[in-house]
Amino acid sequence: MQKKKKSKIKPNQNVDIQEFIQQRFLMEFNKQPNFITLNAKFIFVGYEFVHVYESNTLVKVLGSEKKKKVIHMDTYQDYLLVSHENEIVLYQSFKEIFQYKFFKLKKALIVPIQATEEFLTEIKQEQYIELVIQDEQDHIYKFPIEIHFFQVKEVIRTQLFKYGDPSSKQKFKKKRIGKISDEEYVPPLSKQIQDMKIMDTKLQEHIQNMDDRESVNSNDQSPVKIKKKNSFLQKLFNKEQKEDSYIYSNQYFLLALSFPQKILVIRAFFGNKLNLEQSKIQVLLNFNRPDAYIYNLCFNLPSPQTEISQQLMLKSTCCWGLGNFKETNKRYVLLVINWGGREYYAFKVMSSESKIQIVQGGHFFIPIPFDHLASNILETRFITNSILYSFLPVEHGNELLFMTTSQFEYGVPFALSQIEKHTQQEKNIQHISQGQYNPKFYQYLRSTGETVIVSQGVMDSINDGFQQPNRLKLNIPLSQNMQFYSENDSIYILSQNKLYQVKIKHWDEHLHDLCEASEWEKLFQTAIQITQGQLTLLSNIPENDIQRYSTLKETCCQLALRYMLIELPNKNLRNRESVKYVIQFLVQTQNEEYLFKSIEDLLVGCGYKEIFYDYLRDFLQSQPANIPPEYLLRVLKMFFELDQQETAISIIMSLQNITFDTKHLVDFCIEKDLIDPLMYVCSQTNDFLTPYLRILTLMQVQMQGELERQITTLSVQQLIPYLFNYIQFCMTGYFKNQDNYFTEKQYKIMLIDLFEYLFDQQNLEQLFKIDYLWTLKVMLLAFQSKIQDIFKALESEGKQISIRMPKVVEEGLLTEVIDLNKTKPHLYPLCRIYALIKQAELTYYGSANDLEKLYSISAAFTSHVIAVCPIYFTSNHYILPIQHYMGLLRYQEDTIFDIQWVLKGRVQKDVPIELVKNEFLLRCIERCDYHDEIKIKSQECKWYLVNLQLGLGQNAGVYKNVIEQWNHFINI
């Protein structure tokens, strides 16, 4: 069965970030550094020289002569790249191996790729790396470097970016020493590069493949060697590669460049001897900053007024990382861009048809009090998977803003044209509904005097994309040399001459701390939030739902057992609350197996059986539980033993996606006379015959007399509603008070299994004897359009449903009432069903009373079949029933069968019954090819609106108001 969609989860609501953070002062330096960086072992502190610290101890000073101050540093494996104002120095294992002087350097990075082992063997070199350099004119170059026994053998630079735009092609020039550019070029503000980040190549193994469903849906997030992941690139470029060409590497790197109003991503290939295709600079993303005024308008965010705030609004920063969105439940390689501290956009790195693509993933807007800003410093980075931070410098204490990618609103934010389109659509619907549909609108006034109207649906999406981040107040002063670095779930902050660490706890570490503090209620609630994806601001939480439940399973079970062992010795009422907490905790973390395997045995053995099942009952009344199949019957029998049958029934009715053997469960339902649960369980396993036969058997036994009490406690009068409700359930595919409905596959199985037995002449005659009208009401459902479509699908698959009928009916009544030559073949089974129903009626009439009333019901049934099903009936068959029913409808306030289905897809509230009857009769007349005798009957019965539609003339004065309503109804 299919189930209705779940409501959205909004992670990290009402969370106190202070509980998950550890702040500490790390170390103090003798003087104020210009720049710091670090790796897993060392901290590198830049002055004019570079000081290397290990465990707060100075172990090395790098640099043989005094240089200009360090402005940037980058590390990769055993390399350290130091950028001074006019030169770069490359160290390997603290030994200087390369020096390059030039004019006005801004930043230099090490490309996080090394040549493959195959390549190193071929060229017989020890190492080969590349650098990316940015100068103050925002020209960007890459430097492939060959290192031979700690000596640079050759440097060949190539241009990636110039004059604010990507180079069309990598042009290699041998140049050992000199200025990078001689031109005096100052890029305009719009082309100024404000941040430059290279995607770590370790992330390449996580790039989702849009063409491969297994790759996109895979839950496997284990590391894989990069060279295996890049096999599709090898296939792509080897096709164009000549036999005598020499390719250093087919690996690539992605470079993100953020500007005041756009984000740009280019791809460059690693190596200096590239073929024509690889030497091209490929632009993967060129995204212009969207207008975010709607968020500023809807949430009354102040515009930047001060010089600092205006500078911040034009600043941008970007970062690469791994993250997920709550709508997709998949891990992606993400590029996140932050503009002005308020606007965040996430882009997914995907592969499709052997090409890398970058597509928009989600967005996130946060309020920033521009009036209180103390600096235009802007920094945004991933701390760990899915968790980001931003720095907010304010007058009364600096703050770190924490958010996760699961909080992002998935998709592209609304533009003004889209907002206007949605608003107009809502207003049109409101207009034609004549007050029956009243959507909610919000009005906002722009500074230009223009009014912006936002509909409720758009406002819901805007609300999802606008959230308060989790704020952490920092006791760290603002300084000009302030710098941030994130590594190993920590943020390292340099301010003046001090280094601080802000560390996010691991989820298991946080639960352990709560356990040690005996904060059990808070611990259980936190574990539930983590498991359900409501809390994502702790480190090392798997993004995928399945992995998250699996990872937390053992810890949750251990915590529950530890809590019960602590609480059981207390012989007081606390035990009752303890049982309640544990049941709720294990069910909501999907550890029901442990609940019934260990906790129940423990409590029953200690004499708390009734307490356990009382609290289990109370919990199940508010939330269903997935009781493991091996414990299900034991729990059901226990509730019956405790005289709590309703709880047992609710457990059965809450079962979803049953995959276990239900034989014992079906036997239990039969033994206990649980007819509704029997229907539900059997339908879940596509057994549609067992409940029907069981009900009929019980009714036959009850009619026999004295043996009935040995088999069932149900009377015939109790069984009759079960019988017809079950047939109705099978026809509609919807079970009462349930959120489930049949899939197309279930419908097909039901038609094949049940129809062949249900529509048997003898069976139909028996149903008529039980209740004639109720039988026709449920049989009418067999002709609905949904079942017609299933018959059509079965025909296209070459499957047939065998509806057996006596030869005399097949050769007689069937051909008398239906023109099979004009009827479509997929409706033949319904033709046979209709003929069998009519034959059974004739037999029933032979022993029935009040034939006039029965004929009125029969005429109504025929009219409804004609209206709902495109079977071609003969005129001899349909004229009398429709004429009779046309007269009947004129004098009856209530119809025998429901006719509201004719309004499907239209506004239905408070529609006059006269209009509904007219619409129904028009449908019947259309199916009868507007037969003259029916037209005459319509005039006799004074169906003015029908006559109006048929062009037969009408008394407009009598029904003027109704005619106006009719015309408006048709326009809808």
C-alpha cells in the first residue's frame, strides 16, 4: 500500500548550541602573528619567518633570511606553501625546495592532488605537485612543479584567469623567475575575486552520478581510491588522445571563485603536457547573485546603513564540503557561497554522461543586525560533514552562527515573476469559487511604493528558507589579524597574539556526558532528536536515515538498559515513569526489537508486567510502534489476556509494508473474530479472497443454528456490514480510518483474485438475498474509472480476467442489453459483470416483494452505470430506466446512489442539488446519443437546465436564478 507523505522536518529548532560546543584558549604567542595554518600535527605561525609549534612547543623556525611579512599559508601532506608579499616559498618536510619572486601576491594554494604511482614510475621522479597563485590584479595561474630529490627541476606556469574572466585555454610558458604580470590593471568591483577555494580531491569519490540510479541512491559512503572514481574521465579523454601524445595525468581539480555578485567554478586538469581537450578551461558554474529582496521585505530586515555594513553586503566567501538536504536524504559534494552574511546558496557537484555538472541545491537566509556590526569580516566554512559556521562581528561580543545543510530549503528561491504568477493563480481560483475558497495573502510595501502580494503557498517556502541560526557568543576580541581555520570538527580562531579553539562535540560524546550527569530525560530526548534527524549540530552524525539508525542503535540500547538497571532497585512510583521513558525512547529510536527482547523480559521477571503493558498501551494510542514479527503474537496475546483488545487491534491496524509470513497472524485474527484486522492484514499481503470467504462461512454457520457459538461470537447482523464494507474496501482501495490506499499492482491482483469469485451468478443471488440495495451500491463501484483504467492496463499486458457466466446469459441477456461491437475490448469484463448482475436481479425478483420499489432502485443503478462507464448499451435497455429515474429525481430530495462524483475536479462546496442532478442527467443523455424519447421525457419532467443545454427551449422566467447558477457552474 502507498502512504501519505510525511510532514517536513525542520532540524535544530529550539536548540541550545552551548551544550554541543567546547570553547578553550589554546595558546599565546610572543607577538601578533600575520597568519596561521595547521595540520593534524603542527601549527604554523607566520611572521616574517614561519614558527612551527607542536603541542604548544616551538620546534622549528623556517626561513634563512628576513623576508616581508607572511600573508598566506597552505599545507598539504608534508608540504607547506608560504606566501610573502612578493614571493612564495615551498617547503617539503621543513626543507625549502622552491622559491619564486614576483609582484604583489594575494594568495597561493597547493592543489590537493599528487601524481599517480604509474606516472611517477614512468618519469622516475620523486614528486610532482601543482600550485595555484592569485595576484593583486586577480590574475590566477597554476604552477606545475617537478621535484627531484628535494630540488625543483622545472617550473612551467599556465594562466587560468585574467581580467576578471577565465582564460579560454591553458597557455604554458616556461618562466623561472620574474613578475607574474607587467600590466597595471585594477579590476572593477564586480570582477574582484573575494575568495578562492579548491575542492579537496578526496571529495571526488562522493560525487553523485545522475545517470546511475544505484550511485545516486547508494548508502555506501566508504572511501574509494580516486583513480577508480575517475575511470569515467579516463574513458572520455582517451578517445581523443593520440598514441604519441604524452599525458601526465587525467586528474582534474575544481576551483571556485566568489565575486560580489556571482560565483564561478572552473575545472582545470592536473599536469603540464595536456591534449587539446584537457588544456581548455571549462566553466562549470557561472551563477549570478539573485535578488533576495523578498526575504528582506517579508521579514523586515534592515538595509545596510553604515559603511561597514555596506561593505559586508558586497562581500562573498565560499567553501567546499559534504552535506545533505532533508528532502533528498543523500550525501552530496557541495559548494556553499555566502553573500553579505545573510544569503547562502548550496550547489551540488554531480556527474552526468561522463561530465561534471554543478547544479543548484538549496538556499538559506538568516537575519543579521547590520546596525550593530563592528567589522566587515566575512567567513563561512564547513567544520565537518553538513555543518557550517559563519562569523558575525558585533559591537557587544562576536558570534559564530552555526547551521547545517539539512536546514537549507531545497531548490531555487522565488523570483518576483514567480511570486506574481502564484499570486495571480490563487486569486483566479478564489474568484471562480465564489467565496468557497479563501486563500491567505500577505501584502508588503517596497521603498519604491510598489505593493508586493505573496500567497500562502509561496510564503510557506519562504519561511522554510529563512531560519534563525544557532548563535554562539564568543569571548574573543575583534582584531585586524583575526583569522579562522577549521579542521577535525574544530574552529581555530586567531585574534591578536592568542589562538582559540571552538570544538563541536561528537554525538556519542555528548550522550556520554549527559549519562554521566544522570540527565536521563534530556539524554533520551537528545538521542531521539539525533535519530530522527531533528538535531544535526553534532559531529559525526550520518546524513542518511538508514545509516543514522544503524549507527546509534547499539548506543541507544546500552543507555536504555543502563537506565533500567539503575532505576529498578528503587521500589517506588519512579519505576512507572522509568518504564514510560524507556518505551518511548526505544520505540522512537526504532529499537523495538531490543525493547521486547531484553527490556520486557527484564521487567516481567521483576514483576512489572502490567506496568510495562499499561505504558505500552498508552504510548501506542498516540504513536504506532513497529513491533518485530517474532514478538508480535506474544504482545497481542498479552493484551487480550489483560482484557485490552482495542490495543491489540490498533497494533495490527498500524502495521505497514508487511514482509513477514502472516499465517499465524491471520489465524489469530480468525480465532479472535477480528474481522477488520483480518481484512487489513490480508490486503497488505495481496490475499483478497480469505476475508470474503471467512465472512460468508461465518454467516452460513450462523444460519444453521446451534453450532454457531463454537466457531464465532458474531451474529449475522454484525457480519452483514463487514461483508459489504470489505467489498467496498476492495473496490475503492481505501480502508476506513487509514492513510493507506492500493497501489496499481494491488488493484490488479485484487481484480484477478476477487472478481473471478465475486461476480458469479450464484454468489450475486446470495448477496441480493442478504441486502439488495447495499449489494448494488458496492457493485456500482466496480464500474468506476479507476477500475476501467486497471482493466485497460491488464489488456496491454496481455492478461485477462475470467468472468464466468452461463451460456444462456452470454448468448441471451448480454447481447440484448449491450452492443459489444461498439464497446472497447478492455471493458468486456465489465459488460459480463453487468449482465450477471441483471440476471441475478431477475432471479431475485421471483421471490421478492414490493417490485415497484426494487425497479426504482434498479433503474437508478442502470442510469449510474451508463453515466460512469462508456459501455454501449442498446436503446431498448437504457430508455426505460433513464426515463423512470428522470421522473424519480424530480420528486426526491435525496438520490438513491451518490451522484456527487460528477463534480470531480470542480468546486463542490454548497453547490445546489438541482445543479448536481442536471449535470448527472446530462452525462446520461450524452452517453445515450441524445435519444429523442429521453429528450421528450426531460421536457415532461421540466428539467429546464437540461433542456437549455440540449437546445429544447425552456421557461427562463421560472428558473432564472438557477439558470444563472448553472452558467457560472459550467464556466468553473
